Amino acid sequence: MTISLPEIPPLDREAAAAAAARLDSLTKPRGSLGRLEELAIALAAMQGRPLPLVSRKLVLVVAADHGVVAQGVSAYPAEVTRQMVANFLAGGAAINVLSRVAGAELAVVDAGMVCPVDDPRVIGLRLGPGTHDFSRGPAMSMGTAAEALRRGVALADRFDSDVVACGEMGIGNSTAAAALAAALLGLTPAAAAGPGAGLDAAGVERKASVIARALAANRPDPANALDVLAKLGGFEVGILAGFMVGAAARRRVLLIDGVISTAAALIAARLAPVVRDYMIAAHRSPEPAHGFMLEALALTPLLDFSMRLGEGSGAALTIPILEAACRLLAEMATFDEAGVWRAVARTTEANGDGG
């Protein structure tokens, strides 16, 4: 089965070059702002403008449940997915706080919870009451996986944002992410499985065993990302992957969160490789599969804070960093404007830090 995905434009090299030239004209030693300068140039290339913007900010949290929870792979019951979505709507979760700090809109999507939340603020894209237990067979049909991607692409049309922090919620989804990483990257289940939301060592071993059974039962084709998604993924992973492709087609900047968000990013990049150019890894999760996936995507995370909450929390935390990069580019004075002799900057650059 194939799925039609929108065309993603290439990065704008002229906008990037203009941003780089302006950075070199600002009142600072060349390159002295390090990765902030790299970010400003990357954002210019993504957005197609020499002065990129991070003024319209979105945090997207896609929620769904996973049948594999029946195998004891989580420290929490599936009911917690619904409870946490209710908490998002009440404004009491970490992602609410971090969205407020970033000045970002928070959007919550029901991709397929067992118990939906009856609230008009939830975007309903339900594909069913959770996936099937993939340790016994496919998590979903190929048709459902393709529909998840299509709904994700269409979801991107609903928002007009400069940058999107991509998050998720779903008890059991770290098992799905680890299984996806194992299948797509050829990892052993033991290498991919981690504690998720708080498993002890015995729980992690049990998770690895469940993933091993899932791989044996489904025999996913690592060369076919849709097949892997259908057999081992989650509804939220599919919708996020589709959303990433649709958003990149509109030149939106994608902030990729932790292990589940990155699993969606890996699926998206396998289906539409150019989408990778619009991704920024927000942080590195302690989950073992995350590092392998970041390496496969050639993404270097901005932060390493040992965060493993999910919800898009790490991605939301880095929105102000992107905004700072854009504002430095746009608001700093040039040497000519400030009347600063450029040779001073060259001397300072040669001597190291300092003014």
C-alpha cells in the first residue's frame, strides 16, 4: 500500500546565506553565539526568509491508548491517558506550564483513547479505542495506519504557526516507540527498551520480552515504514508523523520532543526524507532508544536535561531558545549602526571570550 503525501520544499539556501551574512555584521565576534547562530540560519532556511520568526507558537499533544498495556509494560493503567488529557484541559500539567512560559498555544488531539474526554476543546481524530495488543498481532491494519498519516497531514492545515512543539500522551507508548526503533534500526529489544514512566529493572526486562514477541509475531519490514507503523505503532505516532510531513510542506519548524515524538519523526523521515530538514531535536531523553533514533536522523539535541516526561515538555522548553536566536538576528545592531570598529571584533575573536 502507498500513500500520497504533500511535496516538501527544499531549504531556502539564499535566505540562509542572508541570515549568515547579517550575523557576521552584528556587534559580536564572528560565531561567538555558537548554536544560537546556527539555529538562526537553520530557521531562515526552513521558513524561507532572512529574518525568521518565532511569534506564532504551537504545542501539539496527540493522545492515544495502546493495547500492549495488557502485557504489563507500564507502571500505570491505561485510564491515566484520559486522566492526563483532562489535566491538560484543566491547565494543571507540566506541558501547560511550559506552554505558558513559551507563550504558546496548546492543542490536544484524541487520536484514539479507550475512554474519550467529552470536551469541545479536544480535536477529535479518533481511529479507534486504542490499538490492538501488538505482541499478538498487528497494532492496526495498513489501511488504518495510512488513515492516521492522512489525518495528520490534514491536521497541519488547521494551524498557522511558525514553530510546532510535537508532543504526545498515551500509557504504553514508550513500548511502541522502542518496538519501532528496534524494527527500523535493527536494535535488539534489550537495547531499545527503557523504563518509560517508571518501570523497575524487572519491568524493563518484561518490556523487552514483549517487544521480542511482537517482532516475532509481526515480522515487520524495516524497508517499509508504513508496514512497521501498522504492526508496531500507535495512532498518535501515525498522526504525528503525518502532521510533521504536512507542517514541513508549509515550511513550519518542527521541534521534536522525546522518544515517542522521535519515533514519529523517524517514520515521517522514512516516508518523506526531506521532512528531516525541518526538524530540530529539542532534547535527549534517557530512554535508550532515543539516542539511536537521533543518530539515525542526524539530529543533535539542544538540551540534555534527563527529561523523560513526554507531553512535548522538552520541545516546549526550547521554544524560547529559538525565539532568542531569531530576535538576536533581527534586533542586534550592526557594526556600522553602532559605530563599532570591526577590527575590535576580529581581535576579540582571536583572543577568545570577552569584550
